[in-house]
Amino acid sequence: MKRVAVLGGGPSGAFAAESLASAGLETVVLDEKLAWEKPCGGALTYKAYQQYPFLIENDTPKKLVTETYLAAPRAGEVRLRLERPLLIYSRLDLNRMLLERAARAGARLEKTRVTGIERTGGRWRLATKSGALECDFCIVATGARNPLRQVGTQLSSADTMAALGYFVPGGQDRIDIQFLPKLEGYIWVFPRCGHLSVGICGKGEPAQSLRLRLERYMAEKGISVMDGAFYSHVLPSLETPAWKKNRVAGEGWLAVGDAAGLVDPITGEGLYYAVRSADLAAKALLSETAETVGQTYRRMLRRDFAADLEFGSRLARRIFHGAFLFGSVPARMVQFTRRSPRFAAVMQDLFAGTQPYLGLKRRLLDNLNGSLLEIALSFGGVRSFTPSP
């Protein structure tokens, strides 16, 4: 294989390029922006930086956040001190750092837009704003708004969520998460270096309605929109049936990150899956023949995390719209976190990224009796459980 073109220079594309160039392949990254900001929290979980230590062991400005506050209607808020901190970057800074690593590994970075892609004679011919380029293989890392319809996941409107928000001057040491009634999503306030990211993600609701919800919340919290820069984006949020037919590979190409639909359908978190899928794509490409690389990559994704995300897609609606013990699930999450150390431990692991969705139901059921006992005791019910003399 003579040349690999990486279409997109976001976190997934940059890390794939670094991995391939480090292995000696001629690698070129094509992206019209290269490094840019994005309306999201920008947090990396413990799972991500434990598995890829370079994500924390670098000189790029970052924040380690150890406090998050969860709030839901009719439940108030609860403080959760994170034993394994979240690592927060400006997405511009994180993206730039990953691209610099790719360049040091030998990848060529070209700031240009890919306008067309055609496969002829077992090779790709790419049309760009600056000319044409031929390559043997493509890594598709174009994000959720992929203009190249022949490659990458095929998202219907039901398989997306909107993310929008403001970058606001100021700072704080904690993360705020606010659940809202009748919304499959949430509001976030994440502290970044030099500003706050205040945003909302939601599924099944128009972007304008989400923006009104967010601005109402900001007004209640005294956060001015006047000084903020507004951004909006589309995130993959695959419905359960879409996972079975998700198009992540084809003849001469593999898709990674958002371009492959690899985003947590509950939290909207995609950074870990961007980096991890890039790693798996590079491993598959370097170890397999052209005929087997796609099949191997699909199998690696499924075994590593795609099956878990598919199961998460089944849970999403129940979590945001379901009820438990005569209250909404988000409200019960806040109340149980406040009253039950066992349940708080589950929340710790979810924030750390170490609790798979596939094992979540069993763990909750195994801990349910103990959690209810802890809640009863926290309300002063200890006398009801004290043996009589």
C-alpha cells in the first residue's frame, strides 16, 4: 500500500493519521479547517486517558475537574465528587495537539476540502479545492456532516441529536448537568481553559426549541448570552436498528468517530470512541489484507464497544422518559445519588467510562435492596431496622 488519505482532521482522523504514519505508511490528512472549536463539553473520561496516557501527559492547557452537580426537576441537585477526574480541553487546543502529533509522526497535513471521491482501478481519486489526489485507501473521519455519501455511516434524521450552545467568558471549578422534563438530552456547563461551554443536546426536538430551553436556563443561572459566541452541531445518535446495518467499512475505506456513528446514544460523548475507533482502524489496516480489513474492523468495533453502545440506544428513551417509584428516572438518579453510596458508586463509574451499559441493569438490580436500605437510613429510618431489645 503506497498512500492512505485521511479525510478529516478531527480527533479521530488525527489519531488515525499518527498511528499509520508511525507505522511507516505514507499518510496525508485532508481537512478544510484542521483545528476548530466544537459545541460540546470537551471532556475526556478516565477510561480514555488511562488507555491513552498521552491525552493527559502533555503540555496542552487542560482542566482536571473533580466535582459535578446533577439536577433534575422535583429532585433538586446533588454534588458528586469524582474520584477519577474528567479531563477538559478546549476542542481547538485538543485538536491542534493531536494534529501536531500526527505531523511529527510523518503525516502530511493539507488544509483543503474534499469535494468528491471516486474509486477506479482499485484506487481512489479525490477531488479537492486545491486539485486532485490519488490514494490506495481512505480513512473517513469527516464527522457527522459527511458530504461524501458513498462512504461512512448513513444517518437518518432519527439517528441524530442536535448539540448547540455558547462559549461564555468566565470560569468555575465544577461541571453542571441539568436534566429537563420531556427531553431526551440535557444541559451542560463545562469549565474550559479561558471560558465556559454552556450547551444543550437533545433528540427529537427542533434546534430552535432546544435553544430556547438553554437560554431560559442561562437566564435563571445569571449566565449572559450577550457575551457568548453561539455554536451548533449535529451528533450521531443511532437508533437500535441502525446499529445492525451501520456502514463503517467498504471497499478501500474505513470510517471512524462521528463519520461512523460512534457516539454514546445516552450522553452524546464521542471523544473516547473517536480515538478508540481510530486506533482499531489503524490496527486492522496494518494487519489485514485489502480483502479482509473491513470485516476485521467491524468485528473489532463490535467486540470492543459497538455492542455496548447499541444496548445503550435501547436504554436511552427509558432513562430520559421513563419512571421509577412514581418519579422520573432522572429525578430518581439525583435522589439516589444523594442518599445511597452504592448508587453514587455506579454514577462514579458511569462518569469514569468504566461501567458498560451491558452490565448496568444487572448491577443496579444486584444493588437495589442495599440502595433502598441506604436511602431509608438516610431519612432517619434507622430505628425501623434496629432489633428490639
